Amino acid sequence: MIAPFFIVASARSGTTFLRLTLNAHPQVAVPPESRFITELSPGAATIGRDDFLQQLAAHKRFKTWGLPIDAVAAEIGERADLAYTDAIRCTYVAYAKRDGKSSWGEKTPRYIENIPMLAGMFPDARFIHIVRDGRDVALSYAHVDFGPRTVAKAAQLWSRRVAAGIRDGRPLGPQRYIEIRNEDLANDTEAEVTKICSFLGIEADPAMFDEKARARGIVEKSKHNFDPAAGGRKRMSDWRTEMRPRDIEVVETVAGDVLSQVGYERRYPQPGPRARLEAKLALLGLPLGRIK
């Protein structure tokens, strides 16, 4: 049994691919996004058993797990009250046991803004921060029906979340926090997954690199993500060939410092006045630089 882990990132950074890859390991269960850790009773030290089960069963994200609430109730036992952390842990343990696995992980990208809380709740937990070039992240929102609709807003969201991961994750040290580039994961999946497994304290397993094994982890099909049973990952967006120069300059105006902090080269180290003005107006809500 390994320590629990959290896959965090700015959205559209490859977390689903990594979830399915790690979930294919015979020891590890990684359910779909939860969101309920921070949405039920995160500020409470303890919670009533029946209250927790009622809230959990009604949560729309828990419903996508396909896990009977009775399985969680059985894991909790007959305790009338329990620590909120224990209630959450029991939920994930029940999910892992259903699949005959001994360990669990979690993939909810937005938890990147909750690392201190999660690190406190689970002192043994580890965090995998996937970083993808913010310019490609901005482009990728053109393919989904959620998220920012201008490149400036996309850059702002990416910058805030990646900066939060760096700020709160790196101080945990290399035993609890690792940064992985999405581009490296795509270009040399086996090497990067092996590195992640070493960080988690497990051996990489051949099933992790088998598309059919990955596909078994899909409990809810989504048009927003790749289908491993139908040929693997979708072609990733490439800002170098697909993004307009003026949009690149706007993204770098908003997120340039964070791009540099995580090692991405900037095309416009000193954005011009027009880009700075467009970025400012778009962040105020004007529909400038709409993602297409």
C-alpha cells in the first residue's frame, strides 16, 4: 500500500491521460474528478456519519464514480461521528476495494489551489503537478464548451493556478511534490510514467502502457478527452503554428513571468503597448482575443 496522491494542474493539461494511466496499475485506483473534498465540509474537524453519506450520495461528481453509497457506509462502519479526513479517506478506500486494489489517488485539477489544505488533511500524501505550456492550454479551450473564452482570461487562469502549485507545492520538498511537463509525458510516456511511479514508490506495470487497460478506467465518456480505445490521445494543440501572433503576445503579457518560471521560452519577452492594452481590456471583460 502506497501513500495517497493527488494529480493537480491548470485544466486542459493532460490530467485525464495520467489518471487513466495510473489507474491501469494493478495496485492503484484513481477515480474521476471528485471536487467534493472541498465542497462538502472541508472546514469541519468532524462530521456526522449520516450527514456525510447523505451529502456525498447527492454530489453529482460522486455519482459519476459508479460506487454504491453503501460501500462507503460499510467502510466507515457504525461510528456516529468521525473526522472529516477519515470520511474522505474511507470514500477512496471503498472505491479502491471495489476494484480489488490496495492504494488510491485523486485527479481533480482545480485542487492545485488547495494543496495546503490537502497536505494538512493527508500528511503522507504526494502531489503530482502536471504543467503544460499556457499558450497551448489557451488554444485547447477552443475545443470545449467550458472555461475562459478569451486568450487573456485563459492565460490569467493558467498563470494563477500554475503559480499556486509552485508556491504551495515546492516547499513540501521532493519527497511529496513533483512537477511533470505534459509535453514530456506525450513525447516519452514510458520514461515519464516510470519516473512518476518511482516518486510514488511503486514499480511501473506493463498494463499502464496498454490502451485497452487504460480504457477500463473510463466510467464516463467525455467529448473533451481522448478515447484510449480508439487510438490514444488526441493531437495536442500547437501554439507555434495555430495561434495568431497578437494572441501569443497577449498571453505572454498576462502569463509571461510564470511561463519563464516553469521553463518555457517566450516569443515576446517585452510585449508591446498594443498587447498590454488588449490584455488589460480583455481581463476587464471585453471580448478581445476570443479563442477560436
